[in-house]
Amino acid sequence: MKPVIEFKDFSFRYKSQTEDTLKHIDLTIYEGEKVLITGPSGCGKSTLSSCINGLIPFSFDGEIKGSCKIDGFEVKDASIFQMSSRVGTVLQDSDAQFVGLSVGEDIAYALENDNMPRVEMLPRVYESAKIVDMHNFLEQVPYDLSGGQKQRVALAGIMHDDVKILLFDEPLAALDPMMGNFAIDLIDRIHTDYNKTIVIIEHRIEDVLYRNIDRIILMKDGTILADMTPDELLVSDLLKENGVREPLYITALKNAGCKLESHDISNVFDMDLTPYKDKVISNFNQANLHHEVEKNEVI
Ligand code: ADP
Ligand code: MG
């Protein structure tokens, strides 16, 4: 497999900071992978994402040490065009990405990198909007859309053929659980149908694991603490120990004293719960008994 994101002993310090925000990052992400980056607030996830999409060094000043190659280009030496044509980013706040008066104009603006004639542009805008199911909204004012719809418009704008990496920084932040599922489904469909490399930054792990993820990268204090499959990470206590909430069913099974198998546990709807059933029932009964006693005590 070909690496598309390659950090080697990479450190970054913002100009206004006295210490490095990213410290000795070693991370390789391969073409076609779907990776989740997680970690507590302030650990450097968005900074890492800015290194992947070229905002660092183009928009944020600072000092880079080590190497970061995106699709073979060293970010220190690349042009902003080389970066933006390869990496498409959907930000936390999609509003910030809108410039046009209509959804169609916005998608056109984002897709356009040379002066393509309008007659060629229109079908491309329609096609991109159709991928994200927003083709019936092209005339609408972007600001009137819901959070989920805005996100889909932002995504339509980065569906170029040459964009290899799709980067989502907290795509679930502004969405309710149902819209969150919808967004994760859409990202999954785009991953399968368009063979993009997908990087999702999110601390709502359970919601992201609603669809398959190849690897989870756990960050803390500007370093990478773990780089493993979802199953391996969920068996461990690394999430809880480092300030990230693990999926509730995993916590419940662990609390019931179940020893988790290290395969097929990353999606509660797909996993085989049979091995844990007896333990959970006996734990539940014990908890009930305890509750009865407490009730009696009050009486
Ligand atoms: P996360 O996305 O994991 O919450 P960030 O990458 O946003 O973390 O922030 C990591 C650290 O870098 C924080 O301490 C934050 O204050 C600092 N930081 C983020 N952006 C900037 C910036 N533009 N200039 C200076 N410091 C920044
Ligand atoms: Mg962030």
C-alpha cells in the first residue's frame, strides 16, 4: 500500500507558543484507509489536521521540525495549490466555508480551480451536489440550511477527482445523533464508492464506529499514544485513562466484569454478545439485589 500521509519525527510550534504543540509525531496513513484520530480537547488534533491540509505552514506561522509528506510532497516545500488540490477539508463550523449567495454558487466556487466555462461547471456542480443528496437545494441560501445540510454542501465542494484525502475535523460537533449517523453513513459511502483516503477527527467515538474504521490514532499532549485497530483500543483502557469517553456498551461490559474478546467488538449492533450474556445477567441481578437492600434500608 502507498503512503499518502507520512509524518516522521515531526514537531510543530506555533509562533505565539513557547512549547511545541506537536511533538515527535510518527504516523503513516495509507491510500484508501479510513482512520479516526481522537484524543482529549487541546491535545493537538486540529493542529495535526492543519499540517495535513497545508494550513500549516500557509496560514499559521510557526516552526516545523522533521518531515511531513502529503501524497509525496514535503509540506514545508509544497505550494498551497499542491496541498489544496489533494486534500479536501470539512471544518467543524461549515459556515466559515461559505462565500456565495446560493448553495450552487458555493459548490462551484469550491470546485473551481481554473476558470472553467460555466457550461462545463454547471453539470459538475450538479453531480457533486447529487453525491451528497443536495441537488434539490442548489438555489437556496446556504445560511438557511441545517447543520447537517451545510456540512454536506461543504463536502460537495471538495469532491474533485484529484482530491485524494478527505479530512473531517469534528464532523459530529453540530449534529444530533440521528444526523450524526447520517453523516457517518455518507462518509462511509463516499469512502467505498470514490476510493478516497478518509481522516476523521472526533471524540464521539461510539458514533463514528457506527460504520467501519480501519485504525484509531489516540493523541495526548501533542504526541501519539496509540495507533491500533478499534477492537484493540476498545479492549484496552487507554481511552478512559486518557480522557476520552469509551462507547457506553464497552464500559457497561467491562463494569459487569466481562473479559472482552479483541475482535468484532467495535460495533454494538454487529457484535456477538453471547459470550458476555451470562456475566451481564448475573451482574445485573446482583445490582438489583443491592438496590433492593438499599430500598429496604430507606424504609
Ligand atoms: P484539539 O483540536 O485537539 O482540541 P488544537 O490542535 O486545537 O487541539 O490545540 C492544541 C494546542 O495548540 C492548544 O493548546 C491550543 O491553544 C494551541 N493552538 C491551537 N491553535 C493555535 C494557534 N492558531 N495559535 C497558537 N496556538 C494554537
Ligand atoms: Mg480541534
